[in-house]
Amino acid sequence: MKKKLLMGLTMIVVMGVLAACGSKNGNSSEPAAAGPASSASASTASSDSPSPSPSEEPKEPVKVKIGVTGSDGETWPLLKKKAKEKNIDIELVEFSDYTLPNLALANKEVDINAFQHLAFLSQFNVEHNLNIVPIGSTVVAPLGLYSKKYKSVDEIPDGSKIAIPNDPANQGRGLLVLQQAGLLKLKDDVGLYGTPDDIVDNPHKLNIVPVVAQQTPRVLPDVAASIINGGIAGQAGLKLEDAIFHDDPKAESTRPYINVFAVRAEDKDNETYRTIAKLYQEPDVIETVKKDSNGASFVIDIPVDQLQATLDKLIEQIKAEKK
């Protein structure tokens, strides 16, 4: 009897030990008590919106400072809005002097500037030993030939007087306009600063009369036609459509007068800056430029490599002239 009782107790102990081991190995059909880790898993599983990974978090807007010499009108506010949609925050920094935006760019006070044409930039680079380069074109303001007496270039009689501005840049460009109009021919290597002495063919025997730029509209009653730049023409109440001829924004001879977005050479491949330049070429921006300039400025899209080639050529010419 005692043996049977002892054997029964032994079996109970063994079965208890086996049951305990099974529970420790996770083979029990009963769920284990929830600890801290299990609570976290349950919380994550029941969450409707899991926390985003760092790569999914919104990026901070890229801030870009652009040096300008005027921001009136609708163009810049529109460009800023369009850039904002690309996560680019544009800050305009206005300057009252044409030399300051390039110096600010060189000193890293601004990231880009947009105020100058290639002819100006080439001179500035040479004079200040800088390497500022274009990353996109903006506008060109055609230079017009105006007349109170004739409605077309073909009507201008032989021997007529044609007034042109007497300052070097506008005089040289004015002569190029007359060449584009088919009124005369300049020597091949005239460059940007031609004078009447550089005329090699004058089939209509025109009398070219250099006058102070501000006087070019006032002499209209006394000449057959006058070359008048956009700003002065506007002040005189003239519109571009009043001109009987103006230079072609896409002509090679006009290329030096194309305005550009400019950056330091080390930033020429910056995708953010290039995006801003591309936004300038979109149709709604083009319309605001036309409105802001009263039709006197044309947005023009010239490939960057062509802009750089023009700049390099201008710099070479300036350096050659200085020797």
C-alpha cells in the first residue's frame, strides 16, 4: 500500500515538472502575460498613422538670395511663388548701383544675381578678375530705330541723317542695328564698341550723327531716323511698336545684350539655381515680363553653353584690346 502511494506521489511530481517546463518553452496553449515589449507591439499595431521614417519627413525650404536692381511689377512676385512650390524660398536683395550685385555675389552675400547682360558681365569679370558665369537667360531689350517722317526703313532717302547715341556701348550697338536693317556694313571685327569710322560700306550715303543718348528722341524732327534705347524711348512716350526697326533678339549680334542669371563659377551646376532659371522661361512669367516692360523686353531662352561661349568670346576681345 505504501509502495502504491509513494509511486502515485512520484508521478504527480514528475507531471508537475513537465508541465512547468512546457510553459517555459512557450508550448503552452495559454497566452503569456504581456510585458512592456508586448505593449509596444500592440500599440504600434493599433495605430492608424505610423510615425514616418526620417526620409519621409518634409524637407526644409532651400533659401536662395538673388541680387537685383529693381523688383517692381508682377514678375518677381510670381517667380517667388512658383519657386515656393518647388520648395525654394527666394529672397530678393535690391541694389541701387550696377557694380554692387556682382561684388555681393563674389563675396557670397547673395547666391545669384539677375540684372546684367553679357556685355556688362564680361567687362566686370575682366576689370575685377572674377569668374562669374551665366546659368540661364532672362530678357533682351531690343534697340530701336525710330522716325517721325518714315514708316519703314525702305523709305529713308539716300543722304539722310541718322542719329545714334554717342556713348560707346549704345553707339556700337546702334551701328549694329543699322547693319541689321541693311542700311550699312561694318568691318568684320568691329566688336561691341564700333564707331562711324568702322563703317566699310555705306550704299545709301547716310550721314551718321552721334548725339547724347538723352537727345536721341529730341532730334527726331531734324533727322530721318534716330536710334533710341528702350529706357529713353519710354520716357519720351515711345513704344517699341513705334520703331520702324529694332534688333533681332535671336540674332548673333544681339547675343552680348542678353540679360542673364549669374552665379559664381563653382555654383554653375547647382540644380536649385538652375531650377529658378528654368522657371523664368514658363509662359505665365513671360506674360508678366511683357506686361511689366510694356512690351519693351523679350524673354529669350538661350542654352547655357551658348551664353558661356559668348561670354568667353567677349572676355577674350576685351583682354586683346587692353594689350
